[in-house]
Amino acid sequence: MTAESRKIREGAARGVYFAWGSHQAGNLQQILDWTGKPICAVQVDALIKAFRTALDGFMEASQVDPELGQRVSKRKKRILMNTQLAEEEISGLLRRIDETNR
């Protein structure tokens, strides 16, 4: 569950509740809909998969666009330091960035 922010209280954003494992976001959403509050249920596994897909697409874009590649290369440690990726995945991504910008 996300922390309740000012934007959520003002109705400018929705809260997010997470479902994982054998629990389904669709079932959670049905329960949340009964509350009448603006809350969205998200399947954690799908979110992680989407993040990895987006990261792969971003890395490919940084290989095609030299300007983006240079910006990514300069910021690579900051970009990945707050992710929960396995250490070997981060190392692989950093190697890809370095190889792209040689």
C-alpha cells in the first residue's frame, strides 16, 4: 500500500495497493472498489516484469542515441542504486552501458 499523500487526499492521485504471490490484483480491486475510495490494485509480479521490459527498452534506446547514451553513462550508478535488481543484473547493465559508450 502506498503512503497517503496530499495529492491522494486532494483527489489528484490514486492510492496503490499491491497483490503478490497467489493473491490476484483483480480480486483485491473488487474489494477496494467497495470502499468507494480512489485506490488501484497492482500485481507486483506484473509490475516487476514491466519495469524490466522498460529498463531493457531504455538501455536499447541509449545504445541507439549517442546523446542519451552519454547521459546514462554519466549517471549509471545513480540510476540503478535504488533498484532491487540482483547484483549480477546491475553489473550486467553497467557493462552494457560501458560497452555502448566506447
